[in-house]
Amino acid sequence: MTLASLVQRARRLTEGRHRAVLGIAGSPGSGKSTLAAALLAALGATALGAATAHVPMDGFHLADVELARLGRLARKGAPDTFDVGGYVALLRRIRADAEEMIYAPAFERTLEQPLAGAVGVPRSARLVLTEGNYLLLDEPGWREVRAELDEVWFCDPHPAVRRERLVARHTAFGKSPADAAAWVAAVDDPNAARVEQTRDHADLVIPGAVLEQLGPP
Ligand SMILES: Nc1ncnc2c1ncn2[C@@H]1O[C@H](COP(=O)(O)OP(=O)(O)O)[C@@H](O)[C@H]1O
Ligand SMILES: [Mg+2]
């Protein structure tokens, strides 16, 4: 397995008649966004415009104001801190393939909040990449996500590498090293444990050795 073979497999998904949606799942910090960016760079543009779009599940984080109201702010990132219904509805719109432009929200890391209208999916996009922790979760709401995806790939890095990068990302976005480590232990690790249980449902598991070849984004 190489990036080239993954690109080829992704391209094959677009050979059918319908718009293809490829899911990339994995734990927090497992390399989903890095892989999506590499695929996007390889499959991005044709003479007809953007041929591939990238819609992160992250954009469906509930806003802090709603998490506070629900009493879930302290475990932001858990499955019940996302608007899964909104995500499924967006995936259905994408698959319906009837609109010139569909806008999706993104998760803005400096704000640590979702931002509406941040990601455009133009009609020209015949492959839509969507990445997130819970694409394979077999639970009410999340179950409906899988039905909208042609394939789901699972990023499976070495656990120690993943954890180290996750802590580094938290500190890069403003947490102290102690706060970052505490957040990973209290919130990210339990979420990762739930994600890891879904690995066997993936169509393809991408090992750490392949993810390492992608290099830092
Ligand atoms: N192959 C790699 N080499 C070095 N750093 C990497 C590599 N892949 C990912 N990273 C870094 O690790 C962190 C987590 O990767 P990311 O793709 O954001 O994971 P996810 O989207 O699954 O949370 C990011 O800070 C990213 O820059
Ligand atoms: Mg990501």
C-alpha cells in the first residue's frame, strides 16, 4: 500500500455514475486530515474545475453555547457533542448531486468552534472526501452516516505516535503542556477507545507505516 495506490483506489470510486463519497475515519490525531489533504492534492483539479472536495465531520461540532446549555462542554469531541443529524443531512444533499454549490461548516481551531459556510462543494466535485472520528460508529444517528459513504478507510497509526502528535497539536493551539496532557487523558483517550472499536467495520485499514510516508502536512 502506497499513497499512489490509495489515490488509484479513490479514483476508481468516481467511475460509477453517481458522485462518490469517501469516508476517512480514525481516532483524534490519527492522520485523517493529513491523508485527506494528500488525496486532495493528488486528485484535486481537472479542466472542469475542482474534481474533489473535502468536508470534515469536525464542522458539525456543536457550538460552545449549546454544549454549555447541555452540560457537555467538558467532553467536547464525544459523539453526543456533534450535530449528527445535520451531518447526515449534508451528506444526503451531497449525494443527491442536484445543486451547483453546497456549503458545509468547518471547525475553526483558533476559535475552537464551528464556522458555517466555510467549505464549498461545487457541482464539479465528483469525489467528496469526508473525515471524522465517528464515521463507523454503530449507534443511533451515526449509523446513518455509513449508509451515505461509498467506502470508509481507517487510519491506524502507532498509538504512541498518535498521542504525542495530539498533545503537540493542543499545545500549538494554545493549551499549556499540562492542560494538553490532561485534556488528552480525560477526553481524547476515551473518545479514541470508542473509535478504535469501529476499525473492523472499515473497508480498508491504513497502517502507520503508510501514514508516515505522507509526512507532515
Ligand atoms: N506523517 C506525519 N508526519 C508528521 N506529522 C504528522 C504526520 N501526519 C500527521 N501529522 C501531524 O499530526 C497531527 C495529527 O494529524 P491530523 O492529520 O490532523 O489528524 P486527525 O485529522 O486524524 O486529527 C497534526 O498536527 C499533523 O500535522
Ligand atoms: Mg482532522
